[in-house]
Amino acid sequence: MQDLKGFLDEKVEQYNRPGFITLDPISIPHRFSKKQDIEISGFFAAILAWGQRKTIINKCIELFEMMDNSPHDFLLNHQEDNLKPFLNFKHRTFNDVDTLYFIHFLRWFYKKYTSLEEAFLLGQTGGVDAMQSMLTKFQEFFFSLPDSPQRTRKHIATPSRKAACKRINMYLRWMVRDDDKGVDFGLWKRISPTQLICPCDLHVDRVGRKLGLITRKQTDWLTALELTAKLREFDAADPVKYDFALFGLGVEEKF
């Protein structure tokens, strides 16, 4: 086990560095400097993060150009006419109905709150296992507006439906993890890195199984918890740093 920790620690060092940013969807929030712009662009980039990374990045660039590359300002101040271009926006199964509801919710939200972190704190218990409650409450809150479209719900995963919640967990890693490597942002201080759950995508799942970190047959919320529990044995304070190692091994090294 100690050998595996040493191997993964080396891989974290290799991949948790600025060179990782360019080809990854995290490059989208790195285009911005204002806190709210980073939150909003990161949220969209994470939600749209399926398929080829290059396509995801291009789609996000297209989306934020429609917002004049000032998403927070756009959300607060747009007029009805400014929404017309979004009727043509589509990425995989994320379409105009979904885009417009996301804009609608975020406009409503940012008129009341200064940071999207607030939306994730509804289920915060302070315990190391609080993420299940946080993600469940966030999804309920996100779709609590009277006109939320049923079809859009599939784009925000929830542990209550046993989903692994890969994209939201990735987004939280970006916002919460705080180190001096320059990749993750560490903007949010009321969620602890110890509470984060490892984003369980295809590459991470495959490598995790190869290394004996996952035994569960299917990939769901319990799988993400199993993987994270193993990673906590290597670093209880920052288990999700190993996402860099597992993802890097899977994508860059085809491990």
C-alpha cells in the first residue's frame, strides 16, 4: 500500500501543474479573474464536460462569447432580447431549454447571493461525509424555481438517484482544493478538501480498478465513496488530489 501511495504521489506531482490546464475544461474558468466569473464559467464547463475535451472547451468558448465574456455581468443585466443567440446553443443532450434555465436560475441566484458556494452549503453538516447531503440539497435547490423544466434535471446529478456525480464533484474540486500548484482555485473556504469526493469518470474508474482501489462492480455514488475512502488512507486532508494521478494515468499514459 505504501508503494502505491508513493507511486500515486509522484503522479500527482507530475500532473498537478499549470501544464495540465491548457487541454482540460478547467482552462475555461482560468480565462477569468473575477470570482463570480470563475464560479459561473467553471460550473458550465463542468456540466458540459462530456465527450472530447477539445469539443467541450470550444463549446464553452462559444457559450461565453454569447455572454460577452462577462458571465456574471451578463446574468445580472441581460435583457430578454440578449437571450436569442442561446436558442441555437447545443452540446450533446444539453440544449437551448437547458441553457436558458441555467441562465434563469443563476440570474435569480446571483441577485440574492454573492457566491455560488452558498448553494452548496444547504446540506453542509461539517462532517467528513457531508457531501452526499450537500449534493442532494444543491440539486433540489437548483430545480426549486417554479418553471424548472423536467428534462433539465438530468444535467445535475444527485446521490439520491445513486449517480456518481462526476461533473459536480469535479467542479467542487476546482473551487475547493487549495494548494500552490496553480490548477485548482481554492476559492471556497466553507467546504473542506477532506469532504470532497473523487470525480469518477471512465478513466479514473478504469485506473482505480486496475490499482485495486475499486471493487464495486458498477459505477455509481457508492463507487465514488469507495474510491475516495481508499484515497483518504493516502491523504486524509486532501484525498481528491489523487484525481490528477488517476486521470493522468488514464488519459495521458493509457494505463
